[in-house]
Amino acid sequence: MSNSLYYGEIAAKISAHLYQNPDQIMEIDLILSQEDDKNDQTLWTICADAARVFDTIEDLSEEHFIDWHQALDNYADGLLDHLLQGETPNIIDMVSMASESIQNTL
């Protein structure tokens, strides 16, 4: 049985995790609307970028002993925490969070 995930599964899992609490959605939307650079990021684009980062790292690692489902849960938690702290994650933040989430499953 393959333990790997597909991009669509990853994006759906991250989106479901971030959208599970209506109060948090409103808080995150408020944070995103107050960003100075106005880079047109939405919660959907953040989910898509985060999924792309995780999918790429998973593909590059080729490790079969990693519990990718648990790593993805950890990653989604980290993303949510980052957003609720009032910070919009960039790609480097996402790479760091993905690496940390994988490390925490070992």
C-alpha cells in the first residue's frame, strides 16, 4: 500500500483544516485584508501554495517510512497557527513548516 499523497488530497486536507472553524476563517480573512503589500493572497491561494510545497517535498524525499498523513496533519496545524498569529506564510515559511512537520513524525 502506498503511503504517498496526491496534490489534490493535500490541498483538500489543508483547506478542510483551515476552514473547519468559522470564527478562525473570519479572523484569518481580517488578517489577510490588513496586509500592507496587498499581494492578493486569499486563504485559497495559501492552501494551494502550501499543498504545492508539501507535494514537492514529498516527491523529492522518496521516503517510504514517513507517515505522510501524520506529517500533513502536523503541517496543516502549523499553517493554521502561523496564520492565527497574524502572519501570512511565504514559500520559505511553508518549506520550513513542511520540513518540521516531517521531522516530527520520525
